[in-house]
Amino acid sequence: MSRYLIGRIGQALLVLWGAYSITYFILYLLPGDTLSIMLSASGMEADALSVEDLAKARAYYGLDKGLFEQYFDLLLGALRGDFGQSLSLNRPVAELLAERLPQTLSLAGLAIVLSLLGGIGLAYLTAYIRWQPLKKALARLPSLGFSVPVFWMGLLLIQVFAFGLGWFPATGSRGLESLVLPAVTLAIPSAAVYAQVLQRSFQGVWKESYITTAYAKGLSRGQVQARHGFKNAALPILTLIGLQVGNTVSGAVLVETIFARSGIGRLAQEAVLRQDIPVVLAIVSVSAAAFVLVNLLVDLLYPWFDPRISHTPKVF
């Protein structure tokens, strides 16, 4: 087990380094000059400054160094937990993350919970119901869920529940009420994926011999589904949870923009537009760390759901 953990941690570190490096070089290849974009964002033009002032500004932000020299400076700082200074906001990146990260974590956390409850609940209900017209109608809902664009769903929820019924605020990031509509918007595509995969898993599980044995023991349909069917059908969901964490983080960029929430998703969008490399690299590192951590936890949970899966090497 310890050997497996060491290997997985090594893979996680490799993923983090790869995500960090690829993001840095992509940002470097973007058209435009970082200093000029920074000055334009602050209402100034590069032509209004003298050559000496521009040189001092480049030296202050470390933009006068070469490509790889900047890369290694930023990478060594990140390894020490120091992501440097924001080029556009002139504030420590760690300070910006500390302000924005709780907003995104609360949004992503609630969205993940809602997506799991909604997706698993819908699939469980579809598998339990025997009346075919209702069963088919429920089975088609997931296709509708992930075919609707996220931005359209967000605007629809704002129109109905904010402007129409007045139950929730349309924008902002204050209080639990402002979190509901963005979380539901972010949860619907993931819930649809969970529901569709689990529905298909249930179809396969019902044909297994141990289900027939459970019925022969006198268990009711509900008991068979809860004790035997769900535990085995839920295995693909574990893998999807790890993958959907990445989708949740990427979806937060769009959702936070729609609902004007001050999270790291919106911060990432602003940082990319301004070519604020330290901020973007910090957000990518945090997102990648969350992704690999969740996937590691998912791998460790597999043996609990299926005892046939083991992380210890077999001895012959």
C-alpha cells in the first residue's frame, strides 16, 4: 500500500509540474506585451512613458529577464509557497487567493453535493420504478441536462427565480441565498452525467446472478437495490467524481462571470485577459492540486466498494 501511495504521489507531482509548465509557456506565447496590457488596464499608455521608465517597470516586475529565467524564478517561488506579486493588481497572489478561494470552494462544494444527490437520486428512482412510460421519461432527462448550455441555464434560472419569483438574488456573492442559483447551474451538467452512467450501470447490475440470489432469499426490490445493486452500480461514479472536479473548476469561470461572483474563476478570466502570469499560474496550480487529490482519494475508496480491487501487489 505504501508503495502504491508513493507512486501515486509521484504521479501527482508530475501532473502539477506539467500543468504549471504548460500554462506558463502558453501564456508566454500569447500575442501582446504584458507591460503594455498592464498599463492599458490602469488607464495609461506605454507611449506616454519614457524608455527609462519602461525599463524600470520591466525590471521591477521581472519582465526584463529571459523566458526560462522567469520560469525558474516563478517555479522556485511556487515550491516555497510564494506565487509572487500580481502584475495587474500589484498585490501578493497568495492574498488574492485567500480572498477569492473561499467563494469558489463554497460554490464548487455545494455544486458537487447537489450534482451527486440529483444524479444518483434520479438514477436510483429510474431503476426502482417499473411503470415504463415514467421510467422512459426519467431516463431521458440526463440527455436534456447536459445538452443545455451552462450560460443559457444560468440566465434561465436568473429570469425565473430572481427576476420572476424573487426568491434569490440575481448576482453577488453574499450569503447562502446568492449561492443557490450558481450552484444549481454548475451542478446540472454533472448531475446529468452521473444519472446517465448510473442508469446504465443499474441495467447491467439487474442481470447479475447475485441479484437473483438476493430475490431468492426473500428480499424486497427496495432491499435488493439498496444492499446489492447500488453498491456495485456506483463504481463508475467514483471515477466520474474525479473527472468532474476538473469540469467544476472550469465551469466556475463561466458561472462566476454570469452571476458576478468574486471567486477564482472570475479572477482567472481577468488574469488571462491581462496576461497576469503569476495569478494564472497560482490558480492552475491550486486547481490541479485539487484534481489530483480528489482522484487519489477516489482510487483509495475503490477497494471499499469492490473488495476484488486491491492496491497491494499479489504474491504468487
